[in-house]
Amino acid sequence: MFLKKIKFILILLLFYQTSLYSKSNSFEDFNSRNLSKYFSGIVAFGNKNNSIALDFFNSTKVLINTHDPYLKRYIYSLVLEEKVSQAINVIKQNKDKNNTAFFDAYLLLLIDSLKKDNLDQSYNYLLKANEFAQEDGFNLAVLESLRQYVYVFKEKKFLNDKKNLGKLSIISDTFQRCYLGDPKTDVYFSNLINNTEADFTRYIYFYLSYLIENNKLEKAKSITQDIKFLNSSLLLSQGKSWIENENAQKLNEIFSCKNHNDLISEFLFLISNLYSSDDNFEKSNFYLNLSNFLNPKFIFNLSLVAENHFLNKDYEKAKKVLKKFKKEENFYYWYRLKKEAQIIGKQKNDKESLSYIISNFRKIDEPNQKILFDIANFYKKSKEYKEAIKYYTEIINNLDDNSDIKSDILYRRGGSYERIKNYEEADKDLQHALRISPNDAYILNYLAYSWLERDYKINEAIEMLEIAYEAKNNDPYIIDSIGWAYYLIDDYIKAEKFLKRAVELMPDDPIVNDHYGDILWKLDRKIQARYFWANVLKMDDTEEEMIKKINIKMIKGLKNS
């Protein structure tokens, strides 16, 4: 009886979904096992367990011809598992049926035809995809960009009736000129990478590729001189390394703006990035995998795949991707080692993570500043503050006094000094950092909070925190600090307002919960105070010293209250 009820509910659910998305309402071929597996796949997909979802979908392929949303989910899951070719083949097998009538199906067919250099077919699929994008502004923007690219590829000239898509157009105009060999390409690249509307530093890499492809190696070298390993992206660091080590042609081997697949791959990467910035990681991964399908040589993009797996706690998948970064690509390989160390930290502990990265670090004959910086950060995270200070110092001694980079390293070294209670050196570093970057909210917050903890220069600390809060009024750490400052000057009403917001933003932070418990006690809300203190005892990140203090407060409350 129970199973019959479950089956009935599932059929109702599927019928409801089908009535929205499908012309097919037949469930005659369904059985309870298929329904159960399909529903389990939907649940797994909703819980971000795509590999499990795909296993369920693979076992219920009988639904392809009877339930239209099945195909859509199945295709999507295949792409998310980097099985793009398989997804395309499934669509081709079903493309004469009604159940392929959705945007992603025609987008995949479009990508496939581009990869096979069938530009006429690509254009036809563009038109078909457009039929299913009318109510989605983002999909329309994607198609408009692809239309412009495909026209340039087919006709070998610029499209006149094109829509302006803001930053997308700035990038695509540059790449299209590069593809056509337009003499203004150099100017367009220069304007792009110097544009202040957004961060376009990634495109320095493609400018370098263009220069090398056009035998302008000396100009490329002059640009890389301004790239500093310490604060450059992984992509630019590796590009600079190739050029400096007389391996500049490597840039062209993995990307050429004369190759239309490389251009569309980069466009899809951009779309992936836009979805990621909007916290839509499923869509981001979908477009990222399409990008990698078109240009698998562009190995940098695999770092983003690895990052996504890491953030989803799918560490085995992350490690599998990381194996593709080879030793000869020195910066990519170092990234691999760092990420493997971080995985060890998650799966085991920080001590083993540090041991792994240090053992590999010692094999490097002449580590650059970027590597030294990473090692210092590993030591700091493992609470080996004296070792961290040693490496931060080595970096600082080789930096210009007024560089933004120096400000950041001083901030990190100052924080390390503070953790070992060397307050004199901590204050020196943090104040030096502020002289370089006087409005840096995080440095202001760190120094001010350090003073609050020492009951030192309270009024000056509050002034600094008010400046920090004005700059970053949604940062939970700054909100906690300013709330705690008001607590220390007995302004409990104002303190509670800030600390309540901090605990809402960081419910799992032990310090924030401790602070909020203290202010609640001062406001004579003692039951609530003990509730938040008790939360602190349950948290994994709570340090031993704090646990001892909380246990006392749970019994005795706050002194003098």
C-alpha cells in the first residue's frame, strides 16, 4: 500500500512537471522502479550530487521518449560530468523528436558544428536556439554574441547590424579584429587591457599571444617586465614564465585568435565567469565544460574545474583534474601542489598539508617570490607563525617601500607577530602598511581589533573601525569588531545592534557567537547568552583557550555583571 502511494505521488509530480515543459504526458511505460530511480536522480541533482544523479539518469533511459524533461536533465548532467561528446550524441539521436526542443540542446549542436568547422550548420542551429531564448535575456545575449562571431567566421568581415552588449562587445570586437588580421588589433588590445570599467588583466595573456603570433616578441617581453609573479594571476604568471624561458610559442600552441574554436572557447569561459560571479555554479560549470570541450589545450581553465570540485568537497574529482598539470609547466604544477596540499588539509589535517607542500618546496632550487609567499601563507594557516614571519621578511626585503604588494605582506607579517603576542613588531608592521594604504578597511580592522583586545587606544581604535565600516559595511568581521568596540565602552545598545548582525552573517564563527553572548548577558538576557556560548562549545574551530573561558562563563556568567 505504501509503495502504491509513493508511486502515485511520483506520477503526480512528474505529470505536474511535464505539463509545464512537455507535450508528452504518457506514463504508460513507467514502472515504480524507473520512477523511483528518476526521482532519486532529481533529488541528487537538486542536492548538487551530479555524479550520483547521472547514475540514476543512466539507469532510466527508457524515459527519453516518454518524458521530455528527462532528456533535458540527462543532457545537463552529462555536460556537468565533462561528457560533452556523449551529450551531443544523445541529442543527435533524438533531434527529430519533440523532446529536443530546448535551448541547451541547440547550443550543444551549435558548439559541435563549430568544432567540426561546419559554419553553415552553426548558423542554422543559432536560429533554432533563438526560438527557445526569447524569455531569457542572458541566453539572448549569449546568442547575439555567437551570431556576431559566426558571421565574422563565415563572411570574413564585421557584422554591421550588431547589438551593443557592453563589456561582452569590448572583448568580442577585439578578438574579431584579431581573427580578421585587422591592423587596428594592437590598438584594440591596448585599449582593452587598460580599460578601467572592469578587470581586464586576463586579456594581457591573449595580447601576448597575438604579439608572438605576429613576430613581435620584443614587445611581448617589454609587457611581461611589468608583470610581477607575486600579485599576478596563475595564467599571466605562466605566460610570463614561458616568454622568459624562451618558450613563447607555447602561448600560441594553446590559444590563437586565428582559430575560431579557441575564440568561442574563450567566450564560453567568459559566460561561465559571469554565472560564477552571480553564484550560479551549475550554469558556470556547464559553460566551463563547453569551453574546455572546444579548446582542451587551454589547460588554465582546468584550474577552475579543479576549484569547483574543491568547493563542492568532491576532492577525488579535483585530484583527477590536477593530475593534468605537468611538471614542465612550472606555475601550473605549483598550483597543482598547492591545491593537493589543501585537499590533504581538508581530508586529514593542516599538519600533513604543510608537510606535503614543504617537502615539494624543498625540491625547488630557486623559488620565486610567489612561491615564497605561498609557503609563508601555508605556515601561517598552520599556526607556525615564526616560520611564516621568516618568509614574509624575505619577500618584504626585496620590495619597493611604497608598493601595494608590500602593504599586503606587511599586513600578513604583522598579523603573524600579533598571534605570537609580539605586539611591538605587529603594530610597526600594521602601521607601516597603513602608511602605504591608509584606507585599507582590513588593515584598519585588524590593527583596531588588536588594540581592543589589549585594552589599548580604545577611542583611536573606534575611529579606525568607523572608517573601515564606512568602506565595508557588509563585512561580518568588521561589523563584529565595531560591535565589540562599543561593548568595551559600555554602549551596550549600539553594540548589540552590530553584534546581532555579525552573528547573522557568520553563525558558525566562535568569536562572533562569544561576543554576542557577552552583550546579551550585559543586557540581562542571560538564558540567550548561555545559548550562544553553548554554540561556541559545539564548533570545530573553537580553540582550547576559548573553550576554557566559555566553560567558566556557562557556570558563573560574566564577572561584575
